[in-house]
Amino acid sequence: MYLSEKRLVLDCARQMKQNRLVSLTGGNVSWRLEDGNVLVTPSGMDYDRIEPEDIVAVDARGRVLDGRRKPSSDLSALLYIYEHMPTVNAIIHTHQPYATALGLVMDEIPAALITVIDACHAAVKVAPYTRSSDINMGILTVQYAGDALAVVLKNHGVMAYGADLSEALCSAVYLEEAAKTFSIAMSLGKLPLLSYDDIAAEAEGWKSYGQ
């Protein structure tokens, strides 16, 4: 059931790890399919050892439809996001260190680099702390999303999302790249910000990017 789609979820999860957004078994990847069911990575398994058959299919209420593993412990939060953000069809939850570090000392990661504007669409807000595996991870993501394709969960990690797996992955990867750059800049001096007009112009140009 959904074998080809499960392969895409697994590939995305491995790219998440290759880009050093998680270590070992951290984080998760999920994808809402056209029929409304959701594929999600299993709980507590190393992405290099997961097989496509280990990806779990659940319905909108979290009932397992297919899969031999237990789904991610964050499932209730993920399903809450899908329910309340209808344009979101893919979510990548990471523990990426640079964005998470900035979230400890900032209220938002500003749209001060083209990577944030292009991939995340807006400044990325930092949500208050909530414990892991709690539905409040999803509730806070919805509350703090704004126009961005990511939210930093304070003391925890990042929820990145999009219309598909590719958009969600781009949001997470480029947010981390920007967070590294911001960390370097802030160690050297004050972080320069872009004007509203510059941000709007860059956002408009992104619409024609790619094939």
C-alpha cells in the first residue's frame, strides 16, 4: 500500500539527515496524500536502516491503515497541523542546531537573507516551549506560522512544511543555512536587515525560479 509514495518519504527523511538537520533517530517526515491519508516515518528508527515498508500510513484521526511499525510519537501534533493548515501537505520536524540555537535568543529569524525569503517566504517566528510528543507542538506551529513555511519550537527544533515534500525540505535546509550565516554575522556585529521593498521584490522573483 502506497509503496512508491513511501519511497519518496524515506528519500526525504534521508536527505534531512544528510543535511545534518537531525541525528540518529531524531525528527520525522510526513506527507498528506490526495486521499487525505498521511504517511509518516516510524518512531525511534535510524533513517539509514528504515525500509519503505517501515513508513506508516494513518488516516486523519491517526488510526494505522498500513505499516508494521509504530508511527512517530509526534503524530498528534502533525495531524493537528494538517487539519488546521489545509495548504500544507508535507511536514518535516527537525532538531537542526543553528535555527534552534537562534530560537533560544531571538523571537524570530528575520527575512534578512534571500534564502529565508525564497524558501521560507517570510521571517520565521519562534514559538514558546512545549514538551516533545505533545499536541501543543502542532497548536503552537499553527499559531506562530504567519506567512512563513517554518516555525522554530523554542528549546526543541523546527517545524518546516509546504505544499509537498520538496517545498518542506527546502524550507528546512535553507532556514538552517541562513541561521548559520546569521550566527556568524551576529558574532561579528549587528545583523543588517532588508527593507520591506527589497523583501517584496525578492519574494516576487522567486515565483519564476526553477523549471
